[in-house]
Amino acid sequence: MNFSKLLPGVLGILIMSACSKEATIQKFDGQAQGTTYHISFWSTSNLGTQQIKPLVEQDFAAIDKLLSNYRKDSTIETFNSQENSESQKVGAEIVSLVKIAATVHQASAGCYDLTIKPLFDLWGFRGESLNIPEASAIQKGLSQIGMHKLEIVDNTHLRKQQADLKTDLSSIAQGYSVERISKLLEQQGIENYLVEIGGELKTLGHKPNSEAWRIAIEKPLPDTKQTIQKVISLPKDNPMAVMTSGTYRHYFDKDGKVYSHILDARTGRPVEHNLVSVTVMHANPSVADAWSTALLCLGPDAGLKAANEQKLNALFIVQQNGELIESRSEALQNSNEFIIR
């Protein structure tokens, strides 16, 4: 499976984990969902990585079977393959994600859309070469998408109002994965952790010396060298997810023009604004994941307006005349939950 967010762009979060009692923090990592994961935790119980890691890997396998668009036997691809308008059982997890996505779709004026997969494929963003489609092909692609065509029947069933509708959950699946692994740790009695998957993360509690978990946001530059843009100290008493979407890794440069992997579902074309990175901080990782994508799609002005309307903690980075310029939503400006340096 690959949830590395080709649609919304590559995220940019790095873990910072040094502290004076680091020996008491247990850590393990691995490969999952086409990327890497890192988990740090500590507990007063005798639980260790030998007990926790197999459970985490088991959960990753279950998520893969549920949400992967790269497996024909996954629940979401089984739903996609059934080209009819009958009610289909997909389970409570997928329906809950569609509910979040529908809310974000409406609040983003349709810029964010889970059904955009045909247009994404049309532009060649799944492969190694760009295909610039004709206007007629884009119009045809637009006729094949639409969140309003994806009906929630009940808490476990969906129905397509257009038989060939395709749903791609990659723009929200990594947030769901972070939340599911976090809940697994909590079920084991672990109340202090940092869960990171491909840069998307959630924290709860604090370090053993009572210091807050600190994370670093990557400078959104199109090179392989990772440098720090900002360091954020997260709340110690409340769960907090940090999700970043960006345009600075996945793009095509053709004949001197840059084509972003971020498609606006309203136009069927790559966005052309200069917003290169959006970071959203929210208690719910799935909500943060969807909104980081939606705000990036909307651009600096409409995105900031939407973040303010939704009272989201959001950090925007625009590239202008070779400089990186930051702006913050009203909620983030007024928040005392975060220390940002």
C-alpha cells in the first residue's frame, strides 16, 4: 500500500526526540504504507517494544486491507470495482472518513474531493511522466467525479449515484492510520507517545522529564536535504496531531512550467498559486490530514479564509521572489497551546 500522499503533496515533519532521560523512552520503527514509521513511547508498566511492535504491524496490515488503492482485494477497491448504484457495505471506518471528507469538501467549496482519482490518473500523476490532457478530456474527467455522487446510506454502507465513481482515500488515510495506531497504544495503557507515519504524527502526554514533545517542520524546498523551518512544542495535557501537505516534492517541470500534483477538483487542473506548505494542528489526525490537503488546494488567500472560518490551527508557507513567507490562522495566532520557534 502507498499512502504517501501523492495527491495532496509530500508532507514535511521531522521528529526531534532528544532529552535527558531518553534511555527510558522506548522506540521502534519500520516500513509501512509506502513510507517509514517511527514510534516513541514510555510507560510505567513493563510493556516494551517486543510486545507493542507486533501489534502495530498487525494493525498496519488491517489498515492496508481496508484502505489501500493499490490492492484489488482491499475494501475500498472492492467498492470501486463494483460499477453499480447499489448500497455496499464498507464498514464504519470508511464511512466515518467519508463523513469527514464530505464536511471538508463542502467547507472548501469543492476544492477537496475524494473522487478525483480519474483526473489524477489522466494527468499521469501516478506514473513518472506528465500527460497534459486536452480540455475535452478534462471535461470528461470532471463528469466522472463529485463528492455529492458518493452517498452515505448508514454508518456502514455507501452508495454510488454514478456507477463508475472511484474513491481514493489517500488524502485522509494516513491521518486515520496515525489515529488507529495511537488508539492501539492507549488500549495497551500507554499514555505518553509520539506516533509518526511518513511525517504525519500525533502526540499524547510528554517526555519522562515532563518536557513537551517537540517536532520540527521541514523547510519546503525542492531538494533532498532536509532543513528545519520551525520547531513546535506540543501540548502536554491534550492529544495533538500535526499534518503537513506541500507542493515542493511531487511536481513536474515541463517546458519551463511547473505542474503541481495538487489538483483542484473544481477545474480538473493543477493549482497554480505559490502556497508551498500547509501545516494543520488538530486533536483528530484524520480531520487535520484532510484539511491540510484542502487548504493547500485553496491557496494562500482562500485557504487562510477557510482556516479562520473553521477555527483551525494552521501555518501557511508561501514562496515569493525566492523567499519563504509564513502566515498563521487566527486560531493559531491566539492559541497558547503551542510554542513555535
